[in-house]
Amino acid sequence: TTVERRRFPRVPADLPLRLTFKDKTVETRIHDLSGSGIRFKAPAALPILSRVQIALELPDGTPGQPGASIAITGVVVRCREGAPGEAARFDTAIFFEDLSENARARLARFVSSRLS
């Protein structure tokens, strides 16, 4: 049996993600997220410890209504190459370094709604 060491629970999420790194913008989908970070597949490797700007759209709980975008600064903590031939093949994890109280609260609401 494994012991959960994460401070924030992680939940599956299939949400759009836009991140900017060195004037390049990547659009992809989130695989899972928590109050402290996200995991997704990227089309190219991102250097470990590089800083990225993230635009994340979380549903606000109103059916059929997209939520407002949250702006977050994060740091790449993992980037592993997956199977060749996949368009987005680099399994990437980002730790949230800087997010507003409003963004933190919205993330917490989203995660708790997926846990219940």
C-alpha cells in the first residue's frame, strides 16, 4: 500500500491549458491538478526548474458556463519523454510558485468538488 505524501490532493481534470515559456505559447490539456500544481502532456520538452506563465480556465460551477481564466506562475519540476509518435508526448509537471488568493480559492473549490 502506498502512502499519500502530497499536501494537496490531486484530481483528474481534462481542461484547456495555455502556458508561455520564453515567448513561446503552448496549448494543451491538463491531465490532473491540485492546489499546488498540474500535470499535462507537452509537445516538446520543458527544462526542469524553468519558470512558465500559465493561463488556466476552471469551470465556476455554473453548468454550461466557462470560468474566468486564472493566471499562475509555475516552475517545471518534471518532464519525461513518453512514447514516440505522440503529438504531446512529454509528461510534464509544474509546481505553482505564485498564485493569488482568489486563484488559490478557486483551485481549492474545484479540487474539493471533484473529491466529493
